[in-house]
Amino acid sequence: MDCYRHPGVASTATCVACAQPICPECREEVAGHAMCHACVAAAAARLSAGQAPPPQADGNPGARSAAENQHLRNRSREQE
């Protein structure tokens, strides 16, 4: 399967937030999970603005990705 941003380039992972196939150039490791640049930027913006994450595919409005949960845990430890 090809990377969703780079047709013709094989994907090596799937973004845990959007489920799109991503290549090594598009991949970021966040809390041990592969995420695409767009999802990392969106999660960082939501977290810095203190907004709730968008509903996930199962419709759970309070669902957060594992990467967002890890970021929140790290942030709360830094504030202690």
C-alpha cells in the first residue's frame, strides 16, 4: 500500500489517529505510536488550546489517542 501523501512510495506504518498509510518521511513516533505529521500537529494544537479531542470512529466524544494520553500524562508530571 502506498503512502497517502506520496503516491508510489510504499507505506511502512499506519497513523494511529487517522488510520492512513504513511511512509518513513511522513511518520513521527509519539509515545511509541506512529502518527502522520498532520495528526501530530492537530493533536499538539488541541492540547495546547486545552480543547477536547474530536470524536473517534466509534463516536466516543471523550476518546483520545494513545499519543494524546501520553502527552497529557507527561504534561501533568511536569506541572507537579
